[in-house]
Amino acid sequence: MSVVYGVLVVCGACLAAVGGLTLVQRLVPVEVRQRHNDVAGFIYAVVGIVYAVLLALVVIAVWEEHEAAKATVHSEANELADVFWLARRFPEPEGLQIQELARSYARVVVDEEWPLMEQSRSSPRAWVLLDEMQRSVQDLEVRTRADQVLFDRGLEQIQQLADSRRIRLVEANEGLPASLWVVLIVGGIVTVGFTYLFGLENTGTHRLMVAALTGMIALVLFIIGTLDYPFSGGGRIGPEAFE
């Protein structure tokens, strides 16, 4: 579905750009536009470089945020697994109870919370299960130094799990500010529109060049939009680590 949507976006942008060029070619004679080719070329070089640098920086930023969110998910899943294995050394019945809470937490995150994150929401049940895990460890009876080490390790592991969870939920709601999207879209329109000022004898070649430029810009913007929110859209991160 995401691929189809991307193709439609790119094709729609190319058709709109070529349509705008056709209109300009009909309204402004090619001889008039050819007079300014040299000056327009210098100015367009600056415009193109500025916009290309901006696009590159934004792509790098959203990709790094996407990878950071993926690392957070893996970290949270690993910490949950550590809690589960650590609970095997706890006395009964607390150890089995903590293991069951860890299993339930993983199920709730996968089945309930992951779909909710696409709507920038979280699961209250997951918070409850996390609190129960922490209370279960805090209620452990400490008798020996070995018990104290195990107790401290359990609390530390659950705290790290809670920290990773909070980071994941924050990353699920973070995206590019609207003002930056305005700059990206307006910059793309200006960059493509500037090519209308050039005068080429072969109008077919001119249209092909404009379509290629527009398609490339639209494709990059679509990729940025896909990676912008790491837990929604076509490039969303899945719950495989918890599964």
C-alpha cells in the first residue's frame, strides 16, 4: 500500500509540474525565456544547492531518529528478557509471578500498544503490568547478601525497562515540525518552478527534465514522510523484538 501511495504521489507531482511548464510555455515565448538563460542558470545553481543540502540534512536526521527508535525497541525487549531470566533466581512464588507479568507485558505491547502508537497513544494495561513487576520485586524478602544483590539487580533492570519504554513512547510522538515541512514543500515548488524560466527549443526535452527533477524531489519528500514517525506509515518499526 505504501509503495502504491508513493507511486501516486510521485506521478501526481510530475504531472502537475509538467502541466505548469506547459502553461508557461504557452504564455511566455521561448525567445523571451532564452534571453535570461545565463543569469537564471547562476541563480538556479545557488537555489538548487541550498535545497539539496536541506533535503540531505533532513533525510539524515529522520533516518538517524528512525534507527534510534529501532535501537530503543530492541533495548526494551532485551531488558524485558533479562527481567524474565533474572526472575528464575527469585524465590517462589514471586519468581513465577514476575515471569508471568513479563510475558503479559510482551503480549500487551505487541497486541494492544503497537497499533495504538500509530495514533500517538499508549496502553494503560502495559503501565499497570510494569508497576506490578516493580512492586513484586520490591516485596521480595531479603535475607542474605546474595539476596540483596539479586534484589538490587532486579530493581535496576526494571528501572531500565521503564526508561526504555518512556523513550519509545516519546519517539513515537516525535516528528518534523510543521514549519520545516512548509520550508521543504515551498522549497521544492520554488526549485521546480525556477526551471520554467529557462528557454529550450525542444519543449519535449524541457518537460522531461522538469518531470525527472520533480520526481526525484517528490520521492525524497515521500521517503522523509515515511520515516518521520517511526511507528506509523510504510516505514514503521514492527514489534518483532518483543515477539
